[in-house]
Amino acid sequence: CVRMLGGSVRCWGNASAIGAPSEPLAAPFTPGGLPAVTALVAGARHNCALSTDGMARCWGNSNTGAVSGTSTNETRPTPLLAPVGGPEALYGGSSGGETCARSGGAHAAYGVSA
């Protein structure tokens, strides 16, 4: 996925990794319900964004808990609020199966090795 000028997001590639409704993708996919974003981080099979409202949202494949914070094996095309509140920054973990956030000097991670 990529952050466009103005803060919108466009994704392409493996449909389950980006939460797209079907494979193959004929055109870039826009995650539904995602407000403008200031930062974007891509994992191996999921994506998370820091929105202009100060909240983190994630979508894509959640089999490692990287999207929902649980190990439920599901693909989420609509971004979910991430299980961390009001982060200042997002960053990917070393394995690509987790997402981490920084908030007030504290760090939180969720996903495969969190």
C-alpha cells in the first residue's frame, strides 16, 4: 500500500494481504472507511495507518493478530481500530508479522512475536 498526496491510501498485490475482496486485482484497491492518514506501515500480510484523527487502523490478513490483536485467521478489508490507543508513531516489527506503536514514550506491539 502507498499513502497518496492528501492522505488517501491505495493498495495492490496479494488480495488477502491487503484485504481486497477478490484476486486478481484489476486496479488499485482503496480500503473502505479509512480517514486521511499521516503514516503507513506495511507488514508481510497486513497494513496499518496512523490517521489524521490520531488513531491507528489496520487491515489485511490477521492470522498472526497483526490486525485485530487476536490470533483469529481472517482477512479484514475494512480497517479496524488497532488495539493501541492514540499512538504517535507506527512501525513494523522485524518479522513482518507484527505492528508496533509508540505512545507517550511507551511502546506496544501486537502480532506474531508481540
